[in-house]
Amino acid sequence: MIIAVDGPTASGKGTIARALAEEFGLPHLDTGLLYRAVGRQAVISDFNPDDPVEALCACGFPDELLNDPELRTEETGGLASRVSVHPGVREALYERQRSFALQEGGAVLDGRDIGTVIIPEEADAKLFVTASAAARASRRFREMQSNGVETTLEEITAQIEARDKRDEEREDSPLKPAEDAYVLDTTLMKKEEAISAAIRAVKRMV
Ligand code: C5P
């Protein structure tokens, strides 16, 4: 079984993808981490993330970088969304994502273009997880507060809006639901409700 989970930042797609992987006994790939590693590598190498050639050079990051806690920060998320607009960067990460998805036994991948670009034909179930910008900002804000990060709701809201805009407006592989995706709006849902709804939706699709 191959499951594609796409959606905007802080929509709950990562939590849902992990829960689906556990429920169906499948390996999981958080593809955002790959773009985050490119953004982080650009900083480490002093490359300009907005320059397509320099960003492409950052795609040669070492695998160990994927474990760097710095990858989880909102700052790296912003860098990831800047490097991810370059078609060369997306192409450089394409095969890695496809071969993970097509491994024997199946897989769960979450990202922005899994159901539309990476495995549009191969996915057995496609979910597009979303929530209002206000709900996503307040979730991210609470998460950061509990991690002891000093920030404000206004700052988080502005970051989320900037990231949404860049992800939705880029020419190559913009964030949008696949035509055959089940759209799950988690705005009013608790985590457990969202997970159960996602499991039910996948069972209906396969
Ligand atoms: O999902 P996450 O917040 O970790 O993704 C970071 C950024 O990487 C996103 O804002 C998006 O610009 C980019 N990304 C992408 N395609 C994916 C996954 C992430 O463009 N499949």
C-alpha cells in the first residue's frame, strides 16, 4: 500500500502520516526534511538559497544532516521553502522520494506534491490535510512555547502566511490537492479525531 499525505505547514500532516505508517505497518518518509536539509546545507556552505545553482549544490548534503535538530526550526522551514522553488532542487530530490515510495511492501510519504508529482499514478490513497491559517498558527505557537522557544503568535502567523504563499504560488509543483485526494480539514478536530478520520479515509480508498 502506498499512501501520499500532502498539506500546508502545521496542518497535522506529519502526525497523521506517522500514525498511518504505524497503523498499516509501513515505513514513513517526511519529505520536508529533505528540503530542510538542502536549506540548512546552503547556510553551512554559505550558499545563497535563492540562487538556483547554489541551492542545487546544497542538494549534496550528507545523510547525517537529516538527524540535525536544527532542521526542525521554523528558520530552517523558511529556508526549505526558499530552496524548494527551484526546479533543479526538486528534480534532484525526485528519485530519492520515488524509490522510497515504490519500495517493496509500500510506504507513507508526506509533503507538498507527493500525490500530484512524485507518485500521482502509483499512490493507492491520497490525503490532503489542511486547517485554517489561524488554527495552524496557534498549534505551532503552542508547540514552540512548550519547547521553550521565545516567539509571538503574530510572528508565527506571519511566517506561516509567507510559507503558504511561497508554496502555493511557486510555478514548479505548487501546493494543491490532487484531484483524487481526500481533503481532511482538521481545523476543529482533536489529534485523535484527525487520526481516526485519516485511517477511515485510507481504508475507503484502498
Ligand atoms: O513539511 P515541512 O514544513 O518540513 O517542509 C518545509 C518546506 O519544504 C515547505 O514549506 C515546502 O516549501 C518544502 N517542501 C516541498 N515539497 C515537499 C516537502 C516540503 O516543497 N514535498
